[in-house]
Amino acid sequence: MEYLQDLLAAVGVMLNGIPQGLLAMSFGFASVPTALGFIVGAVGCLALGSVAPISFQAETIVMAGSMGKNMRERLSMVFFAGVTMAVLGACGLMTAITSFAGDTVIHAMMAGVGLVLTKLALGMIKENALVSIVSIVVAALVYFFMGHDLVYTIILSLVAGSVAARIAGQKIGENAVSEKMAAIKLQKPTFNLRVLRGALALACLTVGANIAFGGITGGMAGATQNVDHLTIYSGLADAISSLFGGGPVEAIISATASAPHPVGAGVLMMILMAAILFLGLLPKIGKFVPSQSIAGFLLILGAVATVPGDAAIAFSTTEAGGTIVAGVTMGVTAFVDPFVGMLAGILLKTLFGFGLGL
């Protein structure tokens, strides 16, 4: 019975990742090479006894997909950010970075990312009003009446949006490209100021996500998640996936942590996802699912699950000028990017610390 619970948890989290995988495809990331990232994650979790698996994460996908001028720049941003994070984790610097930035800046940055997700979700209404609105309405109903369960929220809103598109006779999946193992080809990274800025923004976002999501997942398992370990294998997964054209795979809040065998359930989830990607099934699923059907999940994740909680923590600070630091970090993150947001927050925090603030 315990192993059945492990399997159900793994399948549930895998289903949660599929729509976000489709989101990654909509930004041009290839699905088959991303399987390499999941394999790295499975090996990392197993070797380090980690309860925090990695998967498609909407926040990072949106950030990486929207900052690059072209696909090569997007892949390069993910690659350099992944290498940077792996080095930080290997050197045990994640704890030091967190302490230096402080809870106010970290949580305000995450709240700013939540605003980015909200903006993206609302922007989808202009692209496909019917599918987006149906998805948003169903997501809200499911989330608030089914115990704030994000797995049910994403699955049911996705299905509702897809069904609405079918009933309306909309053409779906015209841009879905079939992929095979031949899709795994080395993509030479490029480097310029835009790539540097994007890589730093992704690294800052990953710092916050690893701390927040890793901590929550560890708590669900009744264990203390080593954030440096998580940063090592998630960084390597990003670097290897992007090096061959795949998308980012990051820390998530995973229901596998509540399974009887959290490490095994997490590893099983990543293996199942890798198999789906290696077999080229994700693009085929994309032929039945409009990309705007994820609007509801993005809105709930951003405006409901991320912004209120992180903003509340950020603005509850008692530090000198703390509310100003939180507000500026959150706003700059939302309107520019996480790196500039974190930088602005740290700078203001330093000024107030020296008594130079108003």
C-alpha cells in the first residue's frame, strides 16, 4: 500500500508538470533534451538522499522565455545561470547569500515574480479570450473550493480550457513540433550583456525559489532540506538541459514529499517525466492543449499562492526602512527583473543600515 501511495504521488506531480512543460515549449524550449535535466535530478536526489525533486517551474520558464532576444540567448541564460548555481551550491554559499540579502529582500523578490506571472496570465486573455477566461474561472473555483490544491487546479483548469477550445472549433496545436531523439544536439552558448543580465536574473530567482520551495517540500517530508544540495543538482540539470536545447528544470513544491518514501517517490516522478520527454509525447499532448489554457494556473500561482504570502513576510519586517526596501524590491522585480530587484533591495537595505535612509 505504501508503494502505491508513492506511485500515486509521483504520477500526480508528473501530471502537474506536463502543462508547465507545454508552457516551456511555447517559449521555444525543446522537450526531448529536457529529459536529460530530469535524469540529472533523479541521480542527484538519489545520491544525496534529497526529498526535493525538480521539475518544470512556471516562474523560471516565464523569466527565461521572456528575457532572451532569440532562442540561443534564452538557452545561454539558462546555461550560465545553471553553472553559477551549481558552483554556489558546491561551495556551500547559498546560506551565506540568503543571510546577506535577508528575508525581506528574498520574499519581496518572490512576490515580484508572482506579479510577473499574474501579468502573463492576464495577457493571455488578449491572445485567446475564451480559453483564458474559462481556464481562470475554473482554476479559481477549483482552488478555493477544493482545499487550495494546486495539482487539481492546474489539471482541471487545463482540461476546461482545452474543452472550451474544442467546442468553439478553434484550431489547436498548429505550432506543435514533433520531436525525436535527434532533437538532442549540442547548442553552443553565446554571451553578451543581455545574456549576462538574464543569467543573473535567473540565478537570483533560483536562490529565492530553492530556499522557499525546498524548505516547504522538506517540511512536508518532516526533514530539513539541504539547500546547497538542491542547488547543485538543479543547477547541473539546467546547464545540461539547456546545452542541448532543453528548458529549465527547478525546485518545486512537490507532493512526493508527503509520500511514505519521499526520496523514492521524487526520483520515480522524475524518471516518469524523463520517459515522457524522451518518447516525444509532450508535443503530441500539445496538439490537444492550447497554450492559453494554463492562464488560470498562472493567475492562481502568481496572484493568490505567491504574492500574498511572500509580500506579507516581506512587509512584516521591523528593520529600519524595511517596508520601503520590500516595496522597491517587489516593484523593480516586477517591472525589470529579479537581479535588478534584488540589487536595488540590497542597496537600499545597506543605506538604511548606515542610517542614510529617510
